[in-house]
Amino acid sequence: DSFFEQVPLAPPDVIFHLTATYKADTFPQKVNLGVGAYRTDKGKPWTLPVVKKADEILHNDPNLDHEYLPIKGIPTFTAASAKLMLGADSVAIKERRVAGAQSISGTGAIHLGALFLSKYYPKGAVAFVSNPTWANHKAIFNNVGIEVADYPYWNPATRGLDIDGFLGALNAAPNGSIIVLHACAHNPTGVDPSHEQWTAIADVMQAKKHFPFFDCAYQGFASGDLAADSWSVRHFVDRGFEIFVGQSYAKNFGLYGERCGCLTAVTRDTVTAKRVDSQFEKLQRSEISNPPAYGARLVNIVLNDPVLFAEWESDLRTMSGRIIDMRDKLYKKLIELDTPGQWNHIVDQIGMFSFTGLKGR
Ligand code: PMP
């Protein structure tokens, strides 16, 4: 007899299983289009030059040790992360109504936010995610007991945004629903709302008192411009929304394996921010005790040094520029080959993902 008799066999994770199979494959011209990780022209991972520099600085620091970080992480890191997301001149930051915790990359940020909502958000509220979305969204919310539904997003006919379906679902959702929004570079479609569409989304969400939970895994990686890529988040905050935003530094710093991210909450006032912050700390303690130091130390160095920050922006332009260039090349080739159909969505989409409109076999 086993205690584990009742444990069903789970299927392997599709994306990471594909990566393992890809690694094992000896075919010389193999290409992995599955996992969302940046590659160079040679198909290799890229360590950002600015990260190498930060690494040098870190290792030459005579005071470097391996003590625990504070429970909520490096304070200058979380402060710089909020500034990066909300803007250096953010009114919410000035008014000290921002709370935050360093997290286990973007996944951990969303998890911590979801866990908080499972405890302190009105019971029974449903989290709405885009259809389609990053596969982990549903699992993360379900794991903390929050039911997940979806809102229409992808319009196969236009290979663009189904804005009418999206707004209709926001209107039909019970007041005060949790709405998970991709801040930029939507995964997996590559389709982002325009500023006008974001404004319309915010209008409905304000009327319906929905709670925006932004997932921002690609800031600076989409357009190459950090402010442009966080326009949606800043727009909601400017309009007075209270929000959560989960940040990942996996892609924009190329720190995939270091698990470095941040959960930021913008709240109504300072007192509220303090209460929320105290619960982030309490939840984090029981979940992971202390976040990992290495990646956050690197990001902390770069975000708080104007010269390195400028270098980072240049590295971001290298990555986003290459992606835009690849889209362009694919588009031109399709046209050159007289491929039947419309292909402008390939270049209209943004970030590292693309819904090509091609059907699998
Ligand atoms: N959200 C989205 C939409 C993503 O694509 C990813 C990365 N694939 C993440 C969050 C978080 O990833 P990580 O935990 O590696 O930062």
C-alpha cells in the first residue's frame, strides 16, 4: 500500500517538455519556437553586456556576503522596480501609496498577488484572463482557490484584437471582478490594445469597479522603450485605479534562471499601502521566507546607476530591434513567395510571440 495511491499522473508541461526534447535532438538545423526566451543570430542565449558589468561590480564588492535578504527583498530594488513601472515622476509614488515585494520572477509576483487576493479580496470573485493567455495564469489563480474565467481577446478573422468581445465580457462580468491584463507584448498572440482601446477598457473597468491585475513580463522588450511598454499600467494609475502589477526581469534582463521579479501594489492612500505591504511580508514569510539575492542584486545595481541604466536601455533596443527585424524578414519573405492571404499581422504584432494564423496539422 502507498500513501500516494490516489495521486494521478500529471502530463508533462508542454513548453518545457518541448525544450527538453529539443535539447536531446541532434538535428543540426533544429529551431525551438516554443519557449519564450531571446536568442541571438546564432540561436544562442544572450547574456546582456550590462549584466556582465553588474556582475563584475557585484563580485568586486568587498562587503558581499550570503546573508538572508529582508523578507520583502532589497528595498532599493523594490523601490526602483516601482519607479520603472510607474514612472520616475509617478504621483502614486510621491504620495507614498505604493507597496511592493521582491518575488520569484514574474510567476512568483503573480502568485503572491493571487494569494493575497484569495485572502483579502471579497470571496467568490472570479479572475478573468484573456483567451488565449499564458498557460500559467489559470493554474496560479486556481492553486490559491480563485476561480478563473476568460474574456475574448484574439479575433482569428482579423488576426488582431477582439475589442468588442473583450469589452462585452468586461461589461458582463460581475462587478468587482479581478481582470488579469498583459501590460504589453501579449503572450501568446503578440497583439496589444492601442491607447484608445486601453482607454475604452479602463472606462468599462472603472464603471464596473473591476480590479486590474497587470502581468508585465516584457517591459522594454516589446517596443524597446520602457515608458511606452508600461503605458497601459500608467494610464490605469493616472485614472485613480488601485492595481497590482507583477514584473518579471527574466526577459528584459535575460535573467531567466535567477528568478527575479517584483509585485507592486498601488493603493488609495499611505495607510492602505502600509497594511497591504505588511500582508505581503507576512505571506512571503510563510511561502519563501526570503527571496533569492543574486538576480535582484544585479538588477538593483543597474536600475540605480544612471550610466548602467542607459546601457541597459541600449541592450533592450538590441533585443527588441532584432525581434522587430525578424518579423520584418518573415513578412517580406511571405510576400516575396506570393503566399496566399494577408500577412501584415506578423509585423503589426509586438514582442517575441506571434499568432501566425497558420493552422497546425
Ligand atoms: N507572464 C507572462 C505573460 C509570461 O510570458 C511569463 C514568462 N513566460 C511570465 C509571466 C513569468 O515568467 P517568469 O516567472 O519566468 O518571470
